[in-house]
Amino acid sequence: MARDSSFRLPGKEPGLMCSRIGLAALQRAAGDIGKGEQGYNNGGPYVRSLRGYLNPHGQGAWCAAAVYTWVLYGCRDIGSRFRVARTHSARRLVARYLEAGASCVELPLPGDIVLWSRKLPWQGHVGIVSAASGLAFSSIEGNKGKFPAKVAEFKHRIDEPRLIRFVRLP
């Protein structure tokens, strides 16, 4: 018998299903709450471990590196072969997930990826939805706030002006 690749939320209408990959990534993200920058902005052992071989001593935002890592290890946890090339750009990461079979959705569910714009048009910020109800949702994000930024859960609304999209992993 084939394994069901998604989880149905109780009380939701049929067809609204969480991504199994997304839920595995969410578990990884929840395990990283409290980890973050040490020593200097966008730095420290945890941030360095997220950057991997591409930019181990680099600078700049690390939210996309965190989400990439949570999804990568979440896939390994459940035996999924879903993979995209590593990037440290939030917008590029979401584009790669979409190219690999993810889909844009109007209303978020736990495990969905969420993308926001930042000040400049090419900049972005990304997190993973941890809870959703009506117009409200929470997400786990890295690199949000002043130094020393930590992985934490934040409350949001789907009508925030900088919110670009929600993406459901396959």
C-alpha cells in the first residue's frame, strides 16, 4: 500500500492538505527555535552551518539558508528525493521550489513556505508556516530583527502589504 504523502487537518474542507515535506521541514524548524546569530550580525556557528559550502564565512541574510536546510533535512527524515539547488536568496529559493513542483496557494497551512518583500525589489524574506486560522498565521523564521537574531515564531496576517505568496511543497 502506498504511503499517503500529505496530512489532512481536522475540521478543514476536503482537498486542503498539508504537504508531508512541509510538515517534516516544520519539525526541523521548530527544533531550531532559539538558535541564531552569535558574535556578530549574520554570523556565528549556527548561521555558518546553514550557509554550507556556498558561503561559510559570508555575510548577508540567512533566512533562505535556514528554510533551505529545514526542507533538505525534512526530506531526508521522510525519505523524499525532492531537492533544489542551494541558494541564499529568498526569492530565488521560492522560485526553485516552484520549478521543482511546488504550487502557490491562497490560504496557508502548516508547512507552507511564505515569502515577503523587503525594502529593495530584489530582496526578500522567507519562513515556514507553523499555524494558520482565518486571516491569521504564524511562521518560524530566521534572521528577523536586530542582532542577535534567532530562529523564532512570529504572528502575521495574510493581508500584510509585504507578503508576496504562500508556496505548498509537493
